[in-house]
Amino acid sequence: MVITILQIIILCVVIGIIGITLALNTKSEGLGAAITGASDTYRGAVGVEEQKRNLLQYLCYGFVVLSFATAILGNFFF
């Protein structure tokens, strides 16, 4: 039951990652910058773009942690 709940949360996180990645403003930075979050400029993005990048970063960290927890719990219970 716990693993199923974690998998549903992971699915929501993945959908969020995809949505935010598609919503990033990458007109001049190219597809590589959209995937990696890199930028050619030396200053950070302003306003909403910076918030999107921060949220994307937290969602990716959450995905890694939740996936690791699901793997550990899956091996522990089964």
C-alpha cells in the first residue's frame, strides 16, 4: 500500500517535471539548456523563470529521493 502511494506521488512529480520543462523560456538557449537548465548568460533568469528553475530543481531532487525510497521499501517488503 505504501509503495503504491509513493508510485502515485512519483507519477505526479514526473508530470510536474515535464510540464515545467516545457514551460521554461528557452527561445535563445536551445534544447540543451531546456533539459539541463544551463544558460549562456552570466546573470540568472529574472522573476518567474528563476522560480520555475528552482521548482524544477526541487522536483528533480524529490524524484530521486522518492525513487530511492520506493526501491528500498520494495526490496524490504518483497
